[in-house]
Amino acid sequence: MKTVQELLALLDLEPIEENLFRGHSKTVGSKSVFGGQVLAQSLIAAMRTVPTDRVLHSLHSYFVLPGDLERPIVFQVETIRDGGSFTTRRVKAIQKGEAIFLMSASFQLVQEGFDHQIAMPKVSRPEELPSWEELAAQFAEMIPESMKRFLNLDRPIEFRPVELINPALPIKNEPFRHIWMKGKGEMPNDFRLHQAVLAYTSDYNLLTTAVQPHADVTSFTQLQMASLDHAMWFHRPFRMDEWLLYAIESPSASNARGFTRGSIFTSDGKLVASVVQEGLMRPKKEQEK
């Protein structure tokens, strides 16, 4: 996918019956379905069953099984509650008769209330930074072939990292990252679509941040890594076709799991979303390398 319009076409699910939808997959370089894709498609399925005056404010999800790229995914939406201010849905993504992903999502009427936020970190602006593709060209002789293929893969989202970390070098780094990101191309004026695309994008860069403090003894190419759960909270309006800063940290890794969290800001400093994810991080078996 070269543009965000192609991503929106992928997220546009086919209705099968009431509260039942079908979607398809495209690879992001891995052998199984990208977690951000099934997350965003599940959101679209839930949104199709919710009144348009309700805005998504949070989601909580679990990745249960790897998704098969060659098979369609069926999304089953369950109505949990339709209240005066809040609406709750549960979504099950199914392949081969089994759940591969589970999500609960809550929607709310827009209401007035107290307002405060943390400050955006002071970092370089996106206009001053190279993209993943430009980094791949700049450091072509210093990074392994597999890394070059990953960085050069066509994506609907542009990423510009603030910290230039070479994952091929065995150097320990602090568990912090700052990455600017935005969709490639203009998006419609439908805030729900912007939320779904942000959910898709939020699954990038989290677990690799948790590996940074251990880069002197391993790398993500030597690890079996998979998202286990993912939660998001949406605070304020934003657009995915404008620059957003993803400030990521990994406070802990233990018991073969890496814990990460992120804050997402607009370019003028508004905190628009928060993310938490835990993922599997353990050495690959010999046959997996």
C-alpha cells in the first residue's frame, strides 16, 4: 500500500449480515496478519453499529492467534450497551472458526468537562528529519538486507524517527523513542476514519523500543516478537494526514514480555491519544531463525 487511500480501501469491510462483516489482509513484511490491521478493521466493524453522534474514546484488545494472510477475516460485533452517554461494543475477529483477536470498544457523546494535559517533548521537527526510506538509502551499506527490505516496503504511513538508532549495531540504548508519522495522501473529513488509521499506525514501533536496552546482547531479528494486547484512549480531535508525534517508552521487560506505552501529539502540542501495549519477546528457536 503506497497511500492512505489504499489503506482506507482495505479497512472498508464487506457487510455479511447484521453485526457481521468480512475483511481481507495485506502484508507489512511479516508472515502473518499485521496486528494494527486487524485492530483497525475491528474498529471499523464496531463503528458500523454505533450512532454517528458517538465518538470512540477507548479500546482494549487481545491478540489471540496469528492471522492467516491468505484467508478472509470475519468480524462479529456484539452489542453490550447503548446508554444515555456511552455505547459499548465487543468485536471478535474469526478465521477457521477460531477467534484470532478480541476487542472491547467504548463510544461517548461529545461533552464539556475539565481539560488538562502533559506537555509534548521538545524534539526536532519532521521537516528536519529523514524518512525510513531515506535512512535505508543513507545507511545501505551498514544495515542487513532484511532491514533494508523492511524500511523500503511500500506503506500508507510515512515515519520520520527523531533518534537515529541503527538496529544492526550491538549498542545498548535507553527505552525511549520519538517518531513523527502521518498518512501518505489526503483523508476524508470523517473523524472515525482518522481514529481507525491511527489505531492501525499505533502498532508500529512499540516492541522495538522495548528491545533497545538489550541491543548489546540481542536484536529483534533474533527474537520471537508478537503483540499480546493493545489499549488506546482518544482524548482530542486530530487528522492522520497531518504530522503527529509518537512519544514511546518501555518502562519494563520481564517474563519474556516487553511493556510499552506511548503518547501521541499534534504538531502544535495537543495530546490526542494514549497507547499501552505488552508483547512477547523471547529468543527464536533454531528452526525459526
